[in-house]
Amino acid sequence: MFSTLVNFFRVADIRKKILFTIAMLIIFRVGTFVPVPGVNAAALQQTMEGGIFGFLNTFNGGALKNFSVLAMGVMPYITASIIVQLLQMDVVPKLTEWAKQGEMGRKKLNQLTRYLTIILGLVEAFGMAYGFNRLSGSTLIFNASIPMYITIAIVLTTGTMFLMWLGEQITVKGVGNGVSIIIFAGIVARIPDGVRQVYVQQIEGAGDQLFLHILVLAGIALAALLIVVVVIYFQQALRKIPIQYSKRVAGNKQAGAQATHLPLKLNSAGVIPVIFASAFIITPQTILTFFDSSNQVVAVLKNVFDYTKPIGMILYVALIIAFTYFYAFIQVNPEKVADNLKKQGGYIPSKRPGRETQAYLTSVLYRLTFVGALFLAAVAVIPTIGTTAFGLPQTLAIGGTSLLIVIGVALDTTKQLEGQLVKRNYRGFIK
């Protein structure tokens, strides 16, 4: 592992990308401590321990607890991306047409996503300012008026757009997917605070039960280690489908038949389903802060979209499973794979090229994705159930989701760096 890191820094281009990414993340961390003008961030300190607020605070690297200019994080952008991608699925013909136009169509879709992010950001920012101010007993905002709410909404939306720009810069000039890296950095930045909370609750003032509490901490550490190992195993798991290539003639030479395999990951969608499901849960919660919680309908909706409640947890699991299937078939399109195999003279033994191959790949992908979706959902919700059952700090309730994202992003980024390293060390056949 350490030798791999050393090799990364030996290559000037990769070293430059890594340092650029670190510089962007430092800017992100500094931004989480810049408060929104005209607010008293201390009024929010007691509301950030758990539930949807703790969830948001963890994803934003503590920016919400400080009510900083980056308090909304990239959640409005993620929500906008979900909407745009769903509308491409033959819902809006124009967007479907853009999706098939290659690079030019992708630019149009990205621009639409940005505009939608601004709209959602303004709505969510206004809801956050109004809802949190009411939650804090009107002590959050010094001069609570419509112009002040509008100013705060503009500042928070600008912060989200700035983070979106940072993510794009990391994607283009740095390493990994920029938005995922920012979420990764936010979660990692909250780990020390989570450890401190566990220490305060389990060790300080334990008295005669100190040994028992130490055993509980050891159990938590072992459970976290087990989850890490299981997540890495499932994220790396592959189903190798055998592929045969017919004899081909290239110029005056005849190439013999070749045997290889098509690797299909158990979880082709990665951690994107977890991030999207989280955004889908958070957005309605933010909008509901506009309304009076004493209203019965509002109270029911808050329970529905609260992942710590049974109904909300079921919805969260359903969203993870749905997004896992959705993204698995985006990442691995059986129709395109079957078509490419046919064009290249490849086939799956005992399966005819074309539709039969497509049907077989679809069937395999359905089964793999089912297992992968259940795995993602289980890791995301088991810590929440355990936290409630054993009375542990609420920061551990989102530990499963956090671990999934951190490990998934770390693995994907490492693979990308290793791919760039192999590409630069490849000398070719002539040399």
C-alpha cells in the first residue's frame, strides 16, 4: 500500500493531480467555518446530534452545525442530477434526445442540471433558514425578515454552486469524481468528533461500569472493522462470464480463437445509490420545515422521510434498492454489451449473439444487482437499528452509510490512480 502511494507521487502528473485535489479540499474545509452573515450559529449546536440534522451535518463536514456558507453542501446538485437522469428515461423526449447526442447533449444536460440546482438550492436554503430559526426559538437569525431570509437563501445557494464548481475542477484537474470526493472529505472530517462523542458517553463518568463500557467500545470497533472488510469484499466481488472470440483475419495474418471473460461487478452501481437515496430523504425533510409541525399531515410526512423511524427506514431501503438497479443498468447496458460483442466477433458459449446474449446478460445482472442492493441497504440501516437498540450515540447511526461512501470512493479513486500509473508505465510492444 505504502509503496503504491510512493509510486503515485513519483509520477509528476499524478502528483500534481493529487496536490490539486488536496488544495481544493482545504478550500472546502475552510469554507465550512465561514458563517452566513447575520446568524447566531451557536443556536444550532444542540440540534445536530442525530436524526436528519446529524445526517446533513456529517455529509457537509460540520458546515451545517456552523451554519456556514457551505451548509447545504452538494445535496441540491445531487437531487437535481436525480431528477434530470430520471427524466431522460423516455419521460421528456427532448432530454432523451440530448442523452443520445454524445458530448454536445451531455453539455446541455449538465447546464440544465446547474439551473435546476439553483432553483432547488434557493427553495431548500429558504426552508433551512426559516425552519432552523423556528427550531432554535427564533434565536438563529438576528433580524428575521423576508429580505434577510432571501439574503441567506442566496448566500447558501451560492455556496452550493461554489462546491459544485470545486467538484468539477477536481473531476477535470484532480483525481476521482469531484462531488464524491467532497462528500468523502466531509464524512472523514467528522470522524474525530464522532469518536469524541462515543468516548464522552461510554468512558467519562462510567464509574464502576468502566470495564463493561470498554467491552462495548471494543465490540463497536470490531463491528466497524467487520463492516469495512465485508464492504471491501462485496465492492470487489466479480462474476466472470466466459467470452469466446472467433478466428479473425487481420491483413495477411489469421488470428486464432481467443477465450477471455466479461467481468460483472456484484455491485455495478457503486455508492451512488446510497448518496442519491440520502439526498432523496433529506430534500423533503428540508422543505417540510416550511410548515407547522403540529399539523397532522406534516407530522406524518416527517415520519415518512425520517430514516430513523420504521416507515422512513423502509422507504430508505426501497430507495437504495431502486437506485441500485437504476444505476447498475446505466453502468452496464446489456443491449450495448451484446451489440459490441457481436461486432467484435465475440460470443458467450451456448448463447447466440444478439438478443439471446442480451437476455442472458440482463438475467445475470438482475441477480447480481439484487444481492448487491440488499448488501448496500443492510450496511446502511443496521448501524441505525443497533444504535437505537443499545442506546449508543446518534453519530453511529449514520456510520454504515458513511462507511459505504468512504470505502467506495476510496476504492474507485485508488483504481483510477492505479490505471493512470499503469498507463504511464506502459512501454508498448516496440520498446
